Amino acid sequence: MKIFKLSLILVAAVAVMFALSGTSFAFHSGGVAECTGCHEMHNAKGTNLLQGTDDSSTCLICHGEAGQSSYHVLTPDSQMPAGTAPLNMGPGGDFGWLKKDYFFAVRGAPNTELGQTHGHNIIAADNGLTVDTDNPTAPGGVYPSGSLACTSCHDMHGQGRYLTTGVYAKTGQAIYTSGSYGSLPSVAASGNYATGVYRLLRGGGDTVDGVTFSTNPPVAVVNSTYNRSEFYTQTRAAYGSGMSDFCGTCHPDMHSTVGILRHPQGQTMSGKVIGNYNFYVKSGSMTGVAASSYLSLVPFEEGLTYSTANVNTLKGHAVTNDSQLSGPPATAMVMCLSCHRAHATGFGDMTRWHTEDQFIIHDGVWPGTDNIGSDIARGHSSQETAAAYYNKNVTKFSGFQRQLCNKCHAKD
């Protein structure tokens, strides 16, 4: 009898392992998740019977767990002591960088880089994440900083879906799987089924704290093993279209050129820029070719809207083994995420690379307070700097690598 019970336990354990791997992406699965995963019927901590004090604290019960794992977006304080970087390296970044304040000298004068400058300051009381004290509203917009939460950008109930007709809707065919990994709506013997949208992102008329998402959610695909070091190979998130319009919901003035000059976004890249991107290898080298020019630190949109064919194309590009390193197609567009990450980074203004000095690499090493690059490290240890670049092998760049703006503009 004991052997039989042990066998049942082992079978159950194996079943759980399979449920959490493969293509099930068990909890959200592209739509509304298990209700009791977020809500507590009789002893709730927050409003709306939430298990956490607030919306983001509830999300971070799972997404803020210890260790580097696919769905983790916040490294707990205990795992990132002073001089040590947050662990997660997903395309969106790790909110742990919001906890990293840096103090250093610039030309002999004391300087400070507060953690709150590193990303979106979501409010999660249970995790020590608080409001941005410098910006009462979203820069270039009116969204109140005091209301910023994971649910400001993501629909916690995941009602957005693509139907078998390819139409975006909020109701209709049941969602059977996530739309983040290239799955398509399904026609099965038991009926027609929809897929969720990329990362449960909002769109299609959602109104949050007085701001309305007027366009459909962005079209993109990512590989399921996206949260990883890029020392050996890159992680390619394949962006199709719509990301800049999504960001512009809360940052509309950042997307306006009326009476001012701003960097283009949501626009097709010119032939010259595409050529620069393809030829540029590193500072001092313009010998690249289009077939291998992709750099995850400077991604682009492929200009592909939602369709079965386009999702399949993006899925083919969303790999982690460097088998798909092709540069921008003629339809490619520069987007907000070409220069920024969505959550947080190790740099001010949540940029993908350090923009406050002419060099990002000093004499062949990632700058740090512990090495020869201390003068441009801005208080970071070399481990923190390397991690902010997702541990890319420093030898892939010039010994004195300049700004990655040059990937498109080639001025170095």
C-alpha cells in the first residue's frame, strides 16, 4: 500500500511538472486566471478581496518571487545586496532596479542617481515600491503617478483576445491559451477558441484612471525561455507593431512634434538607418551584414500587424539560440522599446544602455567601482553593469565602445 501511495505521489509530481512547462503557461493561460490565486474570500488583505495590500503587491506575490524565472519581474531585496544586481533579465527588465540608489562623483562634484529614475515606479506597498517623487504624472502625460500599478498596463483579468476571424475583441470565443508565445486561435472539434493578447496588455478602449487605450494591444511574440543571461546567445523578442501607440497612451506629449523636435517613434526606418543598423558591428567596425546584424539591446518593430501569417513569422524570429539574427526589414519601425525597457533598467530613464557618458565599455571591461572603469561607472559595481547589459560578452563590443545610438546613426 505504501508503494502504491508513493507511486501516486510521483505521478502527481510529474503531472505538475508537465503542467508548468511545455505550452500550458498554467496560471493566466492568456486570460482570466484562477480567481483564488489573487482574491481571498474571507480574510483579504486589500480592497476587492485582494491577497496583497494593493494591485501590484498582489501581482508580485508570484511575479516577485526569489530566483531568476520566466515570469519573475522583481528580485526580492534579500537577493540583491549592495553591489549586486537584480537577477531577472526578461525583455521588460527587473523592477528591482528601482531599489538601487547610486552615489558618485562627476568631475569631482557629488552626484546621485536615485533608483526611482530607473523605471516605472509601480506602487506595491508589500514590496517596498513607492510613488515617483519627481513626477506627479506620467512624463508627457496626465496619468497620475500615485495610481501606477501593474494593472495600469496589463489587464489583470485578461479579457483581450483574438478570435478565429483575426479580429480583436473583449468577449466572444473562450480564450484557450496565451498569445505571448505565438499561439493562434484554434478551430477544434469542441468549438472555436481565441488566444489572449501579448502579455495581457491593455487596449481597445480600456480606461484606467481617466486614461483610455484607444488602439489594439501591441503585436509581439517572445520565446518561453526569455528570462536568461545573454552571455552566449541573445534573446530575441519579436515585435510586430503597436508598441509606441501603447506607450503613447500615457505619454502623449513624448510622441508629439508640434513646435518641438523629438526622436521619431512608430515610424518606418529609413533606408539609411536600416543600412547603418545592418553594417554596424561595434565602434570602429562597419563590416556587418543584414543576416546577422540583430542586437537585442537595440530592437525594432517589424511592421507586422496581427494575422496568422505575421504571428507565425514573429514566432519564427522569437528565439534564444542566435538562429534568427536578421536585421530590420524594409517595413521596420523604431519604437519606444528600441531605447527603453518597459519595467526598469540599471540606467536612468529606463534606457537599455548607459547614456550619461561617451563610453559604455572602458578598455575592454564593463565599468565598475571595482575596476579601471570606475570613472564612468556611476556608482555601479562591474557585476551590476554587466547584469544591466544582460551579461553580454564584453568581447562582442569595442574595447572603448561608444553609445548604442550608433547602431542606427553610426557616428562613432
